[in-house]
Amino acid sequence: MLQQTGGDAVNRQIVESRFRLDPELRFQRPELRLLAALWDEKRAGRIAPDRADFSPFVLRPYLPRVLIYEIVQEPGRRRFRIRLYGTLISQYSGRDSTGKFVDEIMTEQAYADFDRGLSWAADNARPLRAAGTYYFVDRSFVQFESVTLPLTIGRSSSIEQLLNITYYNDEA
């Protein structure tokens, strides 16, 4: 995971993270506040909006910063597979992790923070704000604020995907 691939791409591994999970949704960024309101509007009385409610057209202003996690149930555990990894997320992490499981691409300590937040959003079927710091192997730190939004697929009654939008404090 920490090796260079092809000699030119840098693979950064999140080695540590410190998240503040905020189910009260006290957003600093107005874009995230608007997304949470849009999620609630599209929910329309259901447990959560459907993935189809967040088409690329709806997400167009956010596409570079989108992560979509697929919830995969395995015997005795739940895992999160990355279905979509936005270009800005890829730029910050130094890789494209589409198709990989979250627990495969970071240390156990960092994964514990991710799992706690993703699991909370899936279990509670509610948006979750997170803010904090990522520590990469080759970077001192990156501060962020994000929202994770639970989604159904095919208007089912269970949460099957999580949509995450992340903003970084040092964006140019």
C-alpha cells in the first residue's frame, strides 16, 4: 500500500485520523448544510432518499469531492466498498481507491474512526457531519469537514450506500 506504483503515482495511506462526529450537523461550510437539507427534502417521508435521487446532475457541483460507499454484509461483519472516488479525493490521497474496501487502504487505527462514522450513518439512517484531521504518510496533516448521507437503492427500506462529500481546509 505504501509502495509507488508505476514509478510516478504516490500512494498515500491515512495512518491516523482524528474525527469529531457531529450528528447535530453544526456545519461550518454552507455547501454541506445545503446538501443535508437536500437529503431531507429528497427523503420525502422515506427512511432515506434513493441513490437515484442523487444523480450526477444533482451532484454536479460536488462531483470532484464525492465518495460513494457500498455497504457489504459479510458473515459476522459489515464492510464498506468504495464505489466512486472523486478526483479531488484522489488528488489528496494520491490514489484512486474505487473498488477497494475501506479497511484495505488505511491503518487499523485510522479505519476505526472511519468505521465508527460510516456505521453510525448506516445504523441511524441520518446524515452525519465529521470534521477533523487526516494524517498521511507523506504529509503532516489535512483538515477537513464532510457530510455522510445514507441512501437506499431501488427504494428499498434498508440503507445500502453512503454518499460522502468532503471539503479540505487547505484547498486552493
